[in-house]
Amino acid sequence: MRIELDRPRCEGHGLCEEAAPELMHLDDDGELVIDVPDVEGADLAAANAAVRICPVAALRLAS
């Protein structure tokens, strides 16, 4: 699975970063950076949590 970001929709709340810090982070400008876009196994569970917690639905998982 691949983490996809709708950048214009992202507001930089950082909840996804809290849910999956090993996969993504907010840079110094508050922009989300996806460090590991392709996920599987345990990372997939963290990615799902990040997608679910985003308050503006800026993240999704695609195959």
C-alpha cells in the first residue's frame, strides 16, 4: 500500500505524525513530509491510524 497526501487539503495539525512518527513528520514550515510512502506489515497499521485520525481527510492509502 502507498500513503498518498492531498497537499492542498492538509492543514498541518500533526495528528498523523503523532500516530505514525516513523512514517511521516511535519517540517519546519508545518508541511507534512511522508518519509516512508510504501508501507506493509506493522507500518501498514500505523499508516491506517494516521489516515483515520486526519481531521481533514488529507491522507489515504492506495494500492
